[in-house]
Amino acid sequence: MKKKITFLGTGTSQGVPMIGCHCEVCTSEDPRDSRLRTSLMIEADGVRVVIDAGPDFRGQMLHHKIEDINAILLTHEHRDHTGGLDEVRSINYFKRHDMPIYCTARTAEAMRRDYAYAFGENRYPGAPVLSLIEIDALEHFSVGELKFTPVYGSHSFLPVVGYRFGNTAYLTDFKSITDEEVEKLKGVRTLIINALRHTPHPSHFSLNEAIAIAERVAPERVYFTHCCHEIGLYTKVEPTLPEGMHLAYDGLTIEI
Ligand SMILES: [Zn+2]
Ligand SMILES: [Zn+2]
Ligand SMILES: [Zn+2]
């Protein structure tokens, strides 16, 4: 069975366009310049997994006509990656299952705090049914036939986790990664990695920093995600990228 990935969102925390911005990217009519909050969907035979569920999660599910998913994997606790978790209530209701949420113990703790009404003794009736599964001690875990390997990095002082699945790896909100973790990426055919903008940023890879990591991993193809408006117009930036490297855009689907 063929597996495919769909970029549900490829934008940084505020999304693109930014509220109130009149730059050429935020006012572009090219749909590839509009970026919802970063999220990736992976589909294989009978299994569908989404990595991160930010504030655009509901719209992303509706736009792609997705009625059910088997699990959500979280990369870290920032709201642009977790702010849509309440929306799984519709899946809880219609599909009659809780939503497995794979994440680190640190992120799980943040979810119990951020969504306090969904956990514990005072759980509110009708709250989302989220089953937190902590991955810290796991070298690998599986959702259906999809096997995931956590790949750890730093997002400034915050830990962040990316995921390798088969010949594909997905890293977002990384600012640094150790040699040991880069080793886990060796042999991937497709690498998806965050590239915020051209100039350096304290907590996200710039485009050049992302290109440098990609060159070390040396996959066949690379897609950059979690971009802000300063990345520039898709049509201007795409031709300047090294061979095999591309800007991802919302709705892009590729077979893996
Ligand atoms: Zn982010
Ligand atoms: Zn702008
Ligand atoms: Zn973040």
C-alpha cells in the first residue's frame, strides 16, 4: 500500500498572512503564500495520523474532508501546535473513540494544565477525550502499520521532538540537533524540516541552517515548513533552493 503525506499547514505560529500585515507575501494571491499553522497528515492502509493540532486544526480537517484520525503526535507544547485539541470532540462523538495523543511527559503535563477541564476528577462533561501516551522511554512506537522513531532537538531552551517514519522524517520548531539525533535521520528519502526565514532567529532554524542540516542528512528530497512571511514569495524563493530542496505549501501531497 502506498503511503502519502499531506501538508495541512506550513506556517509559523501567527500563520501567513499575519493579522494587520500588508507585505507582498501577506497580500499575495498565490495560495502557496498562505500558510496555516504547521501540521502534517500521514496516511497508509487503514491508518491516518496527524502531527500537531494547532488553532487551524478544525479548518484543516474540514478542508481536506477528514472525518477520522487514529492518533495525534505532538512535537511540543506551544499553542500553534496544540491549540486545536479541543476540536477532537467531533471525532469522539461521531466515531466513538478517544483520541490517542503521543507526546513527551513534559508536553503531556502541559496538556493536562492547558486542558485541565478534560482531565482528572473534575473532568467536564463533553470535554475532549484525550488519551495521553508518553513516549520518552520508547525507542519506537506504532500506530497501525506506521512505526515512528522520536528524534529529539532543542527549540531554544525548550525540548522538541520530531518523528521518523520509514523513509521519511519530520522536524519542526528545531533550533539545534545533536550529532546522535542526526544519525537517526540517516537513510531517509524525504526530510521535512523547519525553516522560518532567511535571517537567524533565537528558537527556529533559518533557511540556511535548515539547508545545512539537510545536506548532512542527504535525503533525495527536502521540504521546508513552519515558514513566516519573511521567507518571501513562493515563486521567488523556490527557484533559488538547492537541487532537491523545496518550500512546502499548504495542501501539498506527496507519496512516500
Ligand atoms: Zn511552532
Ligand atoms: Zn507580511
Ligand atoms: Zn514552538
